[in-house]
Amino acid sequence: MKRRVRFVFLLVLASALVGGCSTRSERERILKQDLQMMRQAIDNYTLDKEKPPQSLEDLVNGHYLK
């Protein structure tokens, strides 16, 4: 379950952030950066709270993401 929640968060964030890039390689580079940032936020939240975030809002309200 934790992996599924994590994957959905990554997918939603990545698709939202990639929108306006021009080349495929640029989009892929930005996507990789965004996924890395999201993974780090989820990991930090999970370590601090000892449970995974239940929503993207948890990460934002906890100041793990802007």
C-alpha cells in the first residue's frame, strides 16, 4: 500500500510539473528531478512522522513540499 500511495503522488506531481517544456530530453530531465524531489519529501515525512503521508496536502502542510 505504501508503495502505491508513493507512486500515485509521484505520478501526479510529475505530470503537473512537466507541462511547458520544449524537447523530450528536457521534459525527461525535469521529470527525473521532480521525481527525486518527491521521493525525498515522502522519505523525510515518513522518517519524521513514522508513517507515510496520506495525501499531497500532508507534505505541503508539513513543509516538505511547496
